[in-house]
Amino acid sequence: MKTREDKNKQIDILADEINRFDHFYLTNTQGLDAEETTDLRKQCYEKEVMLTMVKNTLFKRALDKADGDFEELYDLLINNTTVMFSNTANAPGKVIKTFIKNHDKPSLKGAYAAESFYLGEDQLEALAGLKSKEELLGDIVLLLQSPAKNVVSQLQSAGQTIAGLTKALADREE
């Protein structure tokens, strides 16, 4: 049995992880065998998602200790809980969606992603569809480039029109 000191150390580690990662998902992986769990861990690793099995009471204490108010997630800390930590909001959702095509689990209990709470398994589509910071920046750049490209294009075509008119007038004068 773990000592109080061991438990406090585990709470500190979990609180640090909650603070270090921008997003985390609470899932249920109960029923996955060793091979399936290894496959899930591999997929998480490939997507830079950290998968951690937690004791609910210790994780609740870590949530209390971490920066932020995570009270909305407390009711989800029942039965088996596995936490998926990530700095990309949609990465754990995409891993879960891919994995459940061939397996029954993990099931989503809830998540803290993009500074919002998502409660229940029915939120998986919304979470997997969230855009990453890089995707949002790319969208903004495209939006900003679009008007600039239109202006340049119009100036170029206007320049060709003006050049054509100037040439026509010059030819007329001769």
C-alpha cells in the first residue's frame, strides 16, 4: 500500500501535468487487454498524447491543486479513468475516433479542451473537429492573403488595360 507521502508525490506530479498541458481528456479504457492497451499507447505516442491511468481520488486532488477550476469534471471521476494529456486540442479526440473503429474502448467521459469543458461521450465529434492552433493560424493567414491577392490581381489586370489603352491611343496618333 502506498504511503501518504507517495500519494502526495503522485498528486503533485498529476497537478504539474494538468498545468503543463493545455488540454486533457478523461476516458474509460476498462476492458482493453494488454495488446490493445499497448496499441492505444503507441497511437497516443505518435500523436504526442500522453496516456496516464489514474486513481480518481488522487486525480481529483490534483485538479484541486492545479491552476484553474475543474469542478465540472469531478462527477466524471468514477470507475476506471485514464487521462489523455495533449497540447493540441483535437489530438486525443482523433486518437479515440480512430481507435474505436476496431475496439469498444476508450470511451470519452469528458474533456477540458480549448479552455472549455466537454462532458459526455457525445462530445467526441466536436472535440475531434476542434482546430489546432496551427490550423487556426493557417486559416487566418489565408483570409488575410485572399483580399491582398484580389487587390494585386485587379491592379495587374487594370495595368494591362491601361497599357492597352495607352498603346491604342499612341497607335491612333501615328
